[in-house]
Amino acid sequence: MRARSVWSGGGTERRALVGWAALIAVAGGAGAVLHGLGVLRIDHLPPLHAHFRVLTFTLLPAVLFAVVAVRVLPGLVRRGGFGRASLIAYGFALAWTFLLAVSADGPAAPFTHPQEYLAVLPAVGDDPLGWLAGFTRHLPEYPTHVRGHPPLPVLVVWALAAVGLPGPLWAAIVVIAAGCSATVAIGLTVRHLAGEEAARRALPYLALTPASVWIATTMDAFFAGVGAWGVALLVLGIRSPAKDRYAADAGDAAGMRYAAATRDAGRPGYTDRAEYAARSRYVGRLGYTAGAWYVSRVGWYAARAGDAGRSGYAAATGYMGRLGYAAGAGVLLGALPYLSYGLVPYLAIPVAVAVLVRPSWPVVAAVVAGAAAVTAAFAAAGFSWPAGVAATHAEWAADPGAARPYWYFLVANLAVLALITGPATAMGLARLLPRLPRRQALPTATVLDMARLPRRQPFSPTATLDVSSVPHRRSVPGAVVLDMARFPRRQGAAALDVPPAPRRQPLTGTATPDAPRLPRRQALTPAAMLDAARRHGTGTVVAAALVAVLALDISGVTRGEVERIWLPFAVWIGLAAAYAPARRMLAVQALTGLLLQCLVASPW
């Protein structure tokens, strides 16, 4: 049997793969030229903000783990319950990310940089609220990453130190744990939107994503985890009526079991009293009567109370639990703009999910209330988000990064996205996005009918043309045409006696009853498009993440250094890799991550 090629797939997938490689090659070649000309002075390995290096033996543990993971992980996540599969994928993601980090300088090294968030903790001291109130005013005094972000990342590392987890190592552990947990959160979301099979197929690609190279080194991985769990809690806060009925039925069954147990508990008393009655008839009969009446009444009341109370308790608990999930989603999603100003377009992802799952108004109100609580808390502490945006933009305009050429990074940023999501994502996008609703084309049967339409027949001077065989206009009878051909030439007034030839008459609706009518291209209504999008939930979420990335890219505020900025979006876009046509694309994804770790020395 002929071995299947790693690059197997249709023509569209192959073109997507070629386009992926060409985009990276063009961005790298043009960046090298611009760097040589002195235009890109602070980017030494464009389009990445990094340096070139070569790792050798230190990368060997990650290589061995990748070989084992590619071999066993897809089979492990296909067996057992989905919770077990999610935990297995999470464990593999943690191990993969940690091994990549220790192959270089270790996970804690990037957080020791003087421009990172930990460097500003002495300024926070023991008064985080006072520091927060003066954050915008003292912004020019802070390190680079603090000047480029809202104050919440600094408060996160301050809280870690306050609870007894100080230093860069604990910060790295929390960031890696939160970033890798996006695998579980996204898997839960896909399970609700596209089914458990699609979620299980996506888990290995989420765990072994090439983006793990930067999940181990940057605070943006923490942002990715927060955003992913915000979307997952939004989905968990929505349950179908069928699940509510299941909870009520479970309550009914529990109540019936409770009532039965109560009746059974009364029967030994009945037996004891019957034996006692045999010894003392009068006293025994009184005990028997009272005991039987008491047991029967208690059992009946317990059964009624158990049936009604337990089912109502189950329904009420489920409803309040869903509102709790929704409020938690609002808090996490509302915290995103206070973690990074560039995460505002990220909200397109939960909006797309909400459109697909159609939450009830109480759930929407709980989400809005949770997000409003975050905004109100920061406002009460003295931090104004619009003022922070203005101050950060002023600092960015004065930074050397603002002098980077816009048009180059408009394309180079997309090349970086292609790198951190891997070639399997490009191939998967070619298959996934065409499944989204589009204008309907003519069916194949209609095209075949069009090919069978009768053509115009050639002129015959001895026969009348068949009107039904010409679908457009009636033909002039052949005999009339022949008579017209025999008319004499102009001979004075004699030519005036020639009767006029009949005109060709336009075709009527009954002239060609057998001619098929060509259907027009039908435009999808908004309702039909929404229904099709719900049936392809994964593609809709991936498209929303792509739209958010394009919005940031076009804005021009992300000129370079996007390998970390794209992380919260890349983990969602990487879902498309699960739809790559070749079975070995998971190995290609892992190989991409190994090459990035081996050849790229990033400051994060």
C-alpha cells in the first residue's frame, strides 16, 4: 500500500500551504532587506522581535516528548469521558510548554527583565489602591511593559507576592498554568458549539500548538487563559431545556427513592409491634394501630415532599448555577480591557459565541453585570480607562517602535500569526472557512439541464422550423422564405404589388413549454445564514478571532512584537488545525514549535 503523504489534501489545501510558506518567506526576506538598510533597527530577526540562535542537546527532552505525544495523545483523548480527555490534554500542554522553556534559559528568565512587570512592584509597595489611583499620572516613570498596558497585570503579580508566591518563578508557573488551561476552556466551548467529536479532535492540536514557545515566556499567555475561560463560562451558563428537564427528572427520582427508604424504615417497627401484640394483645394493638398510621402518614408526606421539593431544588440550583457561570464570564471578559488595551477586539469572540448559543436575557444581564462590576471597581479606585488609553498612546508615540514602517508590518504581523499557529492551521482554514454560509450556486442537475437546451436549427427551404425547438423567437416558415427568394427584382411599379412578408413574431410563454426555466442564484436570508453558522460553530469562532486580529493589524498600533500580542487570538485560530486533511499534521505542528524554539531567541 502506498504511504500517505504528509502534505496530502485537495488543491485548495495545498495552495493554502504554499501561501503560508510564501507569506513567511516574503515577510522574512523583505524584513532582512529593511534591517540591512537600517529601517528596522530594533528588530534583528524580522518579522519577529528576536535574535537568531541554535539550540542543540538542551532541546532533546522536548523532541522526545513531542515524538511520544504525537503518537499517543490523539488516542488518549478519544477514550473515556470528556473530562478525562481534557485533563490529559492539559497535562500534555503543561509538559510541552515547560520542556520548551527549560531548553533555553528556563521559564523564569523572561520575568527577570528590567522592563517587565515585576520591576515595578517596589513602587506599588503595600498600597496598591494608592498606586492604582496615580497610575496614569506616573506612567512615564514605569518600565516599558507597564507603560504599554493597563494596571491589572501589575496587580496580578502583586497579589501573588501578597499571598506568599513572590518572585519570577512563581509568576512564570502561574502564567504557564493559566495559558495552558486555555486548552481545556476552548475544548469545552467547542464541545458545546460543534459537538464532542469536534472537541476531541481539536484537543491534541491545542495542546501541541507552536504558540507554546511564547506561552512559556510572556504575560500575554495569562491573558489568553483569562479570555478563554471567560468564553467557556459564558457557554457553561447556557443550558438547553432538555437538560433542565433531565435535572427535574433526577430530582423526581431522588424524591421517590427517599420516600421508599422512609417506608422501608417504618416496616421493622411494624414487625416489632406485631410481635409485641402477640404477647400483649391490648397494648400491642394500640402500638400496631399508632405505628401503622404514623408510618403510612410519614411515608406519604415524605414522598410528596421529596418529589416536589427535590425537583424544585434541582431546577433552582441549576438556574442559579447558570447565572453564576454567566456572572463569572462577565467578570473575566470585563477584566480583559484592564489586562491589555489590545484585547478590546477580542470581545468579538464571546459576541460570536453568544449569537450562536442565544443566551436568555437573565444570562445576558448577569454577564453585563459582571463586566460592569469590574469597570466600577477600577473607577472607584481612581483609574480611568479612557485616560489610561490616552496616556499609553502618548508613550507609544514617543517609543522607537512607533517609527516602524506601517505597510511592512501590515503584512509581517500576519506572517507572525502564521508562524505561531503553524501550517496545519493554514490547511485547516482552507477547509473550515468555506463551510460558512455563502450565496448558493446553481445545483449540478440544473447545470446539466442547461447543457441539454435545444440550439437554433439551420435554415431549410423545404420544411418549416419547429417552433418548440427554438426557445427564444418564432422562426419564419421555410416556404414563406422560399417565396420571398423568388420575388422579381425591382421593375418599376410592378414591384409595388409584392405582398409584404410576414414579420418574425416574438416568442410567447406557450411557445416552448418544454424549455426548462433557469433558477436565479438565491441569496441567503439573515435567518438562514445564522442557522448555517450555528451548524458550523467552530468556523464562526475562528472567523471572529481572525476579524479581531485584522482589526488590530489595520489599526497600526501593533507594529511588531506581535508574537506575544497574538497569543490570546492564536489559541482560537489554531482550532482550524484540527480540520487539516493529513493525519500527520499534528507532527508538523510539533516540529514547527521545535524549530521556533531552536532557532529563535525571543526576549519573552
